[in-house]
Amino acid sequence: MNENRIKWEFFATALLLGVLIVWQMNTKDSLERAQNPEVQEVVAVEVARLTNANSDLRKELADLSNEEYNLAQVLNNKAKAEESIQSKQEKAEILAGNKPVVGPGIELVIYNEVSIPQLIDLLNALMNIGAEAISLNNVRVTNQYSVWGAELKPPYTFQAIGGPAALSTSLTRRGGVVDQIEASSGALEFKLEEKNQLSLPAGDVRDFKHAKTVEINE
Amino acid sequence: MKKISVDLLDVKIRPAKVLLVLVSIGGGILVSSQWRTRIVRVVNPIQPYTSLTVTRDALTEEQSRLKSEIDSITKSIASRTKDLGIANQVDKAIVQESSAVLELAGLTDVQGEGVKIILDDSTSYLLQEQSIAHAADIRDIVSLLKRAGAEAISINGERVVTTTAVDCIVNTILVNETRISNPFEISAIGDKDLLHRVLVDKAILQDLHKRVSSDGVVYQVTKENDILIKAHSGGLPGVNAKVSI
């Protein structure tokens, strides 16, 4: 009887000890994760980017509401309604790349040979830091453009329209795309200039053959 | 006298009791350690992290709501514009030209034949650099799809447009500044046979194909007869860039 009691006491204590060990380990992990500067930094970067992205979305929503209002007022002001449609069209043309565009930005010339994945990463980095329109070796980068098969040779000249200071700083910051390429392929010989006015050509944009716009029936 | 001595000996030599005492001491140490962890901190180190994650989640929710509102109002405008053109209340040529450009820019829902690609971390190998799916893999696939003539592409429902970046912050992948998680589903509308052929060609995307066979990265390509790809619902350019006349 006494032996049985001791067995139960031992079992209960061991169980409690097991729970405490796991509890302690979980708390330690959670503290370490929360205190890890890298983890905190990642979430902080995500918060900063989401804040900017949401600000852009709110602006876009306000523009769309304005457009919707102008269309609703068409009987009173036809010109305003047409202007609204054309204003949206202009933004779409910048995005589609089927018209030449102008604006401030940066010009980056890389004199070394770089690989296709590195060119893809460079274009991606420019888009990531807010470039609104890009050309590479004087060919407009559109949604149908690909560096695969583009037969590019150095020097590679990237022209990107956007905030010149932001683009320039982001490209050359420590850990930025240029830094990453240099880390894997050695020092890059490049020239980066901020420009008050760039002029980018229209891209070669083909009409769709396979993709059909879904009709909206409201 | 003799009886007392036997009892003491009896207590000392019972291994279960000794173990019980040791376990209790261990438990006591853990309890006090846990207790101390909780109360001695003057500043709670978890608070800034928790606050950041709560803010991130709230912003993600807001982003999703804003995108949904943009999608809804965009459809309403498209429908209204089309009706105005039909009724000649605005210049029909303006409406037609605008619709064509919106389609090319990725601002309309589109449908057609194409391919679907599933890309994911290995399920059978230890997760390490070679056995997980990277943002760079997605970028390479998207670039190859464009080269093969894909007309519309989406990544986990996010439409790829000219300004789309596929970025990575440690283990978080962002497309159009929207967080996506694996498995990654890339849809593309175009010539399904051509798209499929280049995607499975092991002479192209060599690094990815190598990691599929040696490290278990999941990469499946299927032809599809009818894919729906939603319109881009993010912000539009036009702050610095202007169409040149």
C-alpha cells in the first residue's frame, strides 16, 4: 500500500517536472525569439513596408472614388467624365509600357559581365524600391519583357524613373542588390547618377492572343 | 534504541524516496527559475515584439480590405464606362482605347489556357537552403514565363504587372508588397504547350531542376484549359513618370 503511494507520488512529481521543463523551454524560446534583434527587425521592416503600401492603396482608392463620381456626373459634365477615363488610361499606359515616358530618376551603368539571374535581381530590386518605369540598354521593360533571350552585353545601362534619392540610396546601401552581387561575383565597376529628367522609349507590347478579359455584368 | 536505528536506516536506503527528493529539488529549481523569469524584468522584452506583430497583423488586414474595395470599385467603374460608351454618353473611341490599355496593363480579370506551377519546400528532406523554395526561384520562373509569351501571370493570386517585385525578408516573401506563404501557386495564361515545355526543360532553370531531384524541392507543372487571373489591385504609377507626348 505504502509502496503504491510512493509510486504514485513519484509519477505525479515526474509528470510535474516534465511539464515544468517544457514550460521553461517554451518560455526561453519565446523570450529568445522576441529579443532576437533580427526577428524584431524583420517585423519592423514588414510594418514599415505595409504602412507605405497601404498609404498607396488609400490614395488609389481615393482616385478611383473620384473617377466613379465623375462618371456618375456625366450628364452634367461629359468633358470631366472623359478626362477621368483618360487620366486612368495614362496611368495604365505607364504600367503597360506602350508609350514613351519622362520623369526624374537614376541611371546605373554596369561595365562588368553579370549573369541572367543577377540581371533579374537588379530589375526586381529597382521595382521593389519604387521605380515606376525602367529601360535596360534603351529597351523598355514591360510586363512582356524578359532578360532571357534578350542578348544583353555589357555595359548594362539601367534607366529608372522614380524618386532619384530613394532609388540611388536603396541601390547602393549595405546589403542592397549591388552589395549582394559584389559579394557573390566580386567588385562591380559601375556608375550611378541621379537624373532630373529621363526619357524612356515605348516598349514592344503585343496584344493578347490567349488571355481574354472577363466581361463584367452588373 | 535499536528500533530507532533501524527506522533511520530504512529511510536512508529507500532509493525511490531519494529520487523523489532529487526530483522535487529539480522541480523547485525550475519553478523558481520560471518565477524569476517572469517577475524580475523591469521592462518586458516581449512587449515591443508583440506590439510590432499586432501592428503588422492589423496592417495586413487593412491591406486586404483596401484591395477588396479597390477591386469592387474598379469593376463598378469598368461596367459604368462600358455602359456610357454604348449609350454614346462619352466618346466611344476613348472607352475602347482605355479598355485595351487596361487589359495590357493587367488591370482587368482575364481568362484563358495556360499552366499552373506548384513550388514548395521539400517534404522529405531536412529543410535547409537547398531544399526550400526561394523568392529567387519565383522570379526566375516568372521571367521565363514572360520569355515564353505568358500574357498574364499571378503568384498566389497576386497579379504580376510591370512594377511587380518578388522580394524576400528573411523567410517572408512579398509580392506587390503583399505577404504570401508556401506552397506557391503560379498561374500563367498563354500557349500552354510552349509554357509547359520550357518549364520542364532541364536545360533551363538548371539550379531549380537540380534541387528538385537532389534536395526534394516540390515543383509541379500542369497544363490547364481555363485559368482565371484576377486584375492587379495595387497602386498605380504616375507620381514621377508621365506619358511623353
